[in-house]
Amino acid sequence: MSAVAPPPSKRAPTPPAPLLPAGFDWPVFAMLALGFVLLFTPVYRQLAADIWSTDEQGHGPIILLVCVWLLYNKRHEIAAAAVQPWPVAGWSLLVFGMLLYAFGASQQILMFATASQILVLVSLLLIFRGPAALKAAWFPLFFLLFMVPLPEALVAWVTGPLKSAVSVVATNLLHALGYPVGRTGVVMTVGHYQLLVADACAGLNSMFTLEALGLLYMNLMNYTSVRRNVALAVLLVPIAFGANIIRVMILVLVTYHFGDEAGQGFVHGFAGMVLFMVALSLMLVTDKLLGLFIPAQRAVRV
């Protein structure tokens, strides 16, 4: 009896990737992970009690969870990277990161304490795996930068002009549409209502968050064209500005047509969601338009 080979079209399905990479020193990894969690849990608690509860920095927990997910997806690539430790660079960076952590934690400077986790992770990869593993994990580690609180002086310096610009453009557009809109500084008047354009509506933090959203989108799309990635990253700034304008206009219209109570409820319940939905839509449209000039070339994920 002769065996009949199955048709080429009926190939066996590719087995899913194993949950844990083979050949990885998991006891050492578990101890390092436990030490990292114990070290930075107080920082996360302080962030949760302080800035993560505000509209301006509420994206922090999402950034952290996304980074954990990205690192988890890179686990096989990191484990398969050539092991060529860089002990001198790794230990030097670890010492600097721990000093930055100690200074930030002792002086209640969340920016330093939060940023130190990136240095610690980079140093551990260099000590135990080497530059190849660091190259595999570069984007999740870079993405952690968007979790670092911005300096208040920088936020205040940039937010004022941004709010004024958003107020001017939103007022002119609504006035062109026939609405009785006026403006004094960053206070917009529509009918007999007055609305203050807050930092969360048009500040630097919202643009910072939208830039993170765009970079995550580009990473997931896995474009290999440097020109396309750079062009989309640069265009994310006016996209974020336009999304803030649309958000403010929607809030003004809701207040004008349905009253101050509806407008305030909309602000607290759906304003952030509207901002990101608008920004995501504009980003997708921009990406499609860029595709007309720069063809989409994507790397194959193994």
C-alpha cells in the first residue's frame, strides 16, 4: 500500500509561538523582574495618587501597559538575540540610573524617578544579554519616555500659546459657520455661555499623548520606509493641533445647543475619547494620503 501525499494547498497550520522562549534563563529573569517591581512600585503608587488622576497625565497607566505588552511580544526576539554582554557600559548605566532614582525618590521629583526605570532596563539588557537584545527591545523602551512626566515649567511655557492658538482658530471657524462666538484670551463666549479652554483641551500633554499614539501606530504597521515614518511623525503635530480644535468646537456646540450642564457633562465624560477618536481618524486619513506618494513597505514579522 502506497501513501498518498496531501495536496500542497492543504498544509498543516503553523503552530503558535510557545508562551515562553526556549533556552531562556527564567530563574534569573524572575528574580530581576521581582526586584524591578519592588523597586518601582512606590513610584507607580505616587504617580497613581498624583498626576495619573489628572486629565493631562491620565495616559500614564495606558503607556505602561502598552510597554509591558510590547516587551511581551518581543520576548522570543530578545531571547534569540546573540548573547554578547557589555558589562562596563551596563554597570555604568545601572549606577547612573540608580542614582537618578534615589535623587528623584528622595526629592519627590517624579520625572527623575520615572525616567530611571528606562535606564535600569537598558542596563540590565546590556549586562545579561548585550546590544542585540537591546536592539530588539528598543521601541518598548523608547515608548516608556511618554510615561515620564513633563517638567511643569515647560508645560506652562508651551501650553499658553497652544491654548491661545486653538481658541483663535476654533472661534474663527465657528464664527464663519454663523455662530455667535466671541473670545477674550482663552475664554470663549457662545450665546450667553462662557467656556474656558483648559490645559487638557489644548495643552502640550495632549499633543504629547497623541504623538505617542501615532508612533505606536507606525510600529504596529511596521513600515520600513524611513521617509514615510518621518513624514507621518512630523505631521502628527498638526494632526494633534487639529484634533484639539475639533474637540473644542464640539464642546462649544454642545454647550450652545444643549446648555451648560450638557457641555460640562460632555467634557468630563467624553472629551478625551472624542480627542483620540478624531486624532486617530485624521492620522489614518493622512497615512492613506502619504501612501499615494510613498508606497507602503512593511517588514515581515517572524
